[in-house]
Amino acid sequence: MTRSTKPHLDHDHVRDLLRGMIRIRRFEAKCAELYTQEKIRGFLHLYDGEEAIAVGVMAALEPADRVVATYREHGHALARGISMEAALAEMMGRASGCAGGRGGSMHLFDAATNFHGGNAIVGGGLPLATGLALGDKMQGRSAVTVCFFGEGAAAEGEFHEALNLAALWSLPVLFVCENNSYAMGTALARSQAQTDIHLKAAAYGLASQVVDGMDVVAVEAAARAVLAAMHALPAPQFLECRTYRFRAHSMFDAELYRDKAEVAEWRGKGPIVRFQRWLLENGLIHQSEIDVIEAEAEAEIEAAAQAAEAAPLEPVEDLARHVMAEARPAPPAPPATPAAQLETTYREAVRDAITEAMLRDDKVFLMGEDVGAYGGCYAVSKGLMAEFGPDRIRDTPLSESGFTGAGIGAAMAGMRPIVELMTVNFSLLALDQILNTAATLRHMSGGQFGVPLVIRMATGAGRQLAAQHSHSLEGWYAHIPGLRVLAPATLEDARGMLWTALQEPDPVLIFENVMLYNRAGKLAANAGAVEIDHAMVRRPGRDLAMIAYGGSLFKTLEAAEVLAKDGIEAEVIDLRSLRPLDDATIIASVTRTRRALVVDEGWRSGSLAAEISARIMEQAFWSLDAPVGRVCTAEVPIPYARHLEEAAIPQVAGIVAAARSMLGRR
């Protein structure tokens, strides 16, 4: 692909530039009108005054290039080629909208134009853009990802994490800062110590420059120059486009933070007025042509508004569509003939699973803190960098949100990333990307984009790592629609769940309990992928069902053996999948045994155990001979001292005591 380095200001092109800006301005004016009529609701952020940036940058892009925008993205969407009707229908919540009415004003998506959506989280799109560029680079594509954001995002951690990653890995991302001087209602000088945003980018080694964001030709010229440079030598570039939004932050905004005279002054040097004047003065266009452009834009928006208003709403029956992919791969078949049993550990089983996945699919790669040269915090990936190289065993900076977001973007670009978060506590630094991006993109885009990503993390207590490294928070993630959440406890599942998870079209979180890594046992030499949808009865019984997962499974099995000596036959269920839960297996067991005890390393209040208890009460109440019991972690931060840590989390004696109590025995 050869990129032009300069704008060709012939008659057709300057007319297109002017037409593009006028269309955006007229569209936004209509949106404001429809908002006052309550036909558009929620937040509405208008792009008036910034049109030159979207039009100038988009004029320099190729169809294969990708775009990540902000919540003020109507201008970007129209300039990229999304129709007025599709955009407006989306903003009215109509089924014919560009995202099926699921995204609204802040979340316009269009796979056909590689428009990867507006993002309502300030700075949230920057890691996603780095990941899209990473995915393209790893697959040898020459596409560039353009990421638009406001100057307020430069104060967010994700801004710095994304720029650092892009520079570190020489990713083809064009970061475009639309500096309109106000982050919501806070002036730049009141919120950031360094107000020259491009200097922040330069600090990370990015080629950065300032451009007049009110001059469409200057923006296009700068964009073409940097894109040509990126094509010759892939590396991130940064444009700070200094502009001004003429309207309030959103339609909710009373706009009390700036003077009307300031707005009026900027309007006088707005991009449309300025470009129009220049074209007329230089004889590049006639007023009659401008009149035609304006009339065409008015007619287009009126037709779009009428069509959008007449468009149907999606049926309520489709409420759950696009939360997860409608089509999933078939579950893996077990080996026809199990091979000889080999001695191994949980750690080695996980490492073997990663190795096999990378050998089977060159789109699979592992990324995370210290996964490469160090071999992983728990030595799971030890030796893999030597086998697969630093491109596929990719050490990241200590920037959980940044590299998790990059994993999401890489997955959207066609790669199959395995993101390792060192501990579940550290995952909270990436919660924004997991919840607001990975779990929601399919839904917000109306099914156009999926995130086939696997995130692994260590969880649980027992190693005297104190309160910031030891909690069991998997129940939090099991609360989030759009995710699959797995908790492999056995060697078979540690070895087999990963490949199955990598085939899923949606994000999968795998929680590995730290107390299992050293657990040894025998595993078939030809052990392979396992299904991930069902709970398993690990020990049959008749007197009560004991439901556990992860690190508590083997304590529960041990407790069942103790109970058996008293003549109590407990059935032990290994949940395996925490989202979605396998209600059928749980309810069948409880209906048969008539009692249920849930063992959960999460805190009792609001726990996964509470959810399971509620489901049992809803579906099997009349089969119960006793209230559902729970053995959970004490409601304290996990202590450091061993005796206190052991007292805090479920132990065999506590499980036995709870089971006996349910049966009226001491």
C-alpha cells in the first residue's frame, strides 16, 4: 500500500473536505433538536467545532486502517463512512442502527468500515488501539490504527500505559489528541501540570507534533505525512490537534465554566467558516456550490431522521442477544483410548496446555508481567520464551490495564491472546478493560465485534502473602454478563480447559488457585482438551451435596472421606465453570440428596455461595430437608500470620462440622 504524503487540493477534494465538515455540523444540529424533543436520550456529546480533525484524518486513511474513537464520535463515524441514517437510528435506539440500538450516542460501531466504536470511558480506547495495532503487526498487515481522544484522557493512567506499550513494541498507532481545552468542565490548565500534551508523548519516544485543529488542510497534511512515515517504518506517532468545541460538554451541561465571549471568539475562527472563506478567496469554489452542499446536507439529514424515526425497535424478546456469541464450537471429544498415566503437577499441566496451544495455532501468544525471561511468578511459563521467542512469550510492563486492553484489541484483530495477570488482586487494575470493554463490546456493537480472549490469573490464599495477594475474587467476575469464568481444580482440567477456552468467541477468565500449582498426580499422556460447560460429580453420595470449586475442591473431598467414617455419604460437586453455572447438575444432586453445603473461598456476604444458595432455593426448595449451608472465608482481609490465615479460609474441619450440623449430628 502506497500512501500519499500530501493532500491534493483539486476542486473535487476541497469540495469533499468542505462537504464532510458541513455534513457533520448539520447532523449535530439535528441531533440537538431531536434531543430536546426527547427522541435521543442519555448523554449526547456534540462535535461542533472539531469537524476539521475527523474529516482531515479520515481523508488520509485507507479502508484497511482501523479507527477507535471517543464518546464524542459522531463526526468520526460520519467521516469514516457510516451513514447518517445508521448513526441516527442508533442514537434513537432503533434496530436499524449501526449497532442495533444497543450502543447509542456514545457507542457507534461499524465493522464494514473498521470503525471499532466510541468509548465512554475516558482514555479507555487507548489500550484497545494498541492491541489492534499489535494484532495487525503480528499478522504482517500494513494497516494503521488511529485512536482519537480528548486532552482530558492524558491525565488517565491508560494514556501513559498505552503510549509506553506502543513505543516499546513499535506499534503502528496514530494517537490523535483532540485538545479542546476543557475536560468536561475543567480547563486544561486547572487539571494538568503539563499542558502541552504532545510533550507527554515525546517523553515516551513517540514522534509528536502540534497541528492547528481548526484547519482541515493542516490536519490532513499532518495525518498524511505521519501515516506515510509509519508505513515506511512502523512506529507510533502522535498528533495534538488544538481545537475547540462550540457546544457544551453534553446536552446535560449548563456550561457555567466558560464565558460566552470565549465561545463566540472561537466560533469566528471555526473550521468551516475558515475553510469556506479561504476557498472563496482563492477561487477554488463558488458560493453556489456551497449552497448546494448545504442543501444536500439538510436533505440528507431530514431523510435520515424520518427513516430512523420510522425504523422498528428490536423486540424485547431479543434482549439477551449479543451478550455472548450465538454460535459456539462443539465441545471437544475425549481421546478414544487413554494413554499411559504419567506423573505430573498442576503447574506442569498448565504449561503443557500453553505449549500445545502455541504449537497448534500460531495466532496464540502469551503476554503478561514476567511471563518470559522470569518464567512467570509461579513458574508456569518457565522455558517457554526459549522455545517460542519473545514475540509470542511477550513480557509486558507493570501496567495491567494497558496490556489487558492490548490483549482485547489483539483478539479483535484476529489473534488469540492468553493474558496472564499475576494475581487476582492485581486484576482490579484491569477491571475497567475487563468489564467495560471485553465483556461489553459484543453487546454494544450489536454482535459485530467479539473478543476471543483468555485471561489467566492466580487466586486464593494459603501462602502467607497477606491481604493484597491472597483474595478469592472470582465470584466478582462471575457476576459480569459477557464473560465465561472457569476454575480448573484437577490436573485434567488444568491441562484441558485452556485449548477449549481459546476456541471460544467470547472472553474467558481462568482462575488458578495458588495452592494447586504444586499438587502432583497422574495424567494420561494423551490428555487433551476438555469441555467447559458442566460441573462434575467428583464423589457420589446420598446424604448431602457438597458443592465446591478450585482450591476448596480437595478439602471438600477430604471432608467427605472423614464424614464417610461416620456413615455419612456426601456427594461432592466440582463446579468447574463459575459463569455460567451448571444449574442442572447442581439441582439434580440436591434433589437426590435433599441437602446442600456450598464451600467457597470468597467472603460470605454477596458471595458465589450466596448465588448458588439462591438458585437452589428457587429451583429445589420443596426437595430440601434443611436450609442450604455455606462455608466461606471469614469477612476479614486475608491475614499474614499462618494460624490466622488458616483460620480465615475454609478448612476440612469446618466443612465436616457444617455437614454434620446439617444432618443434626455433632
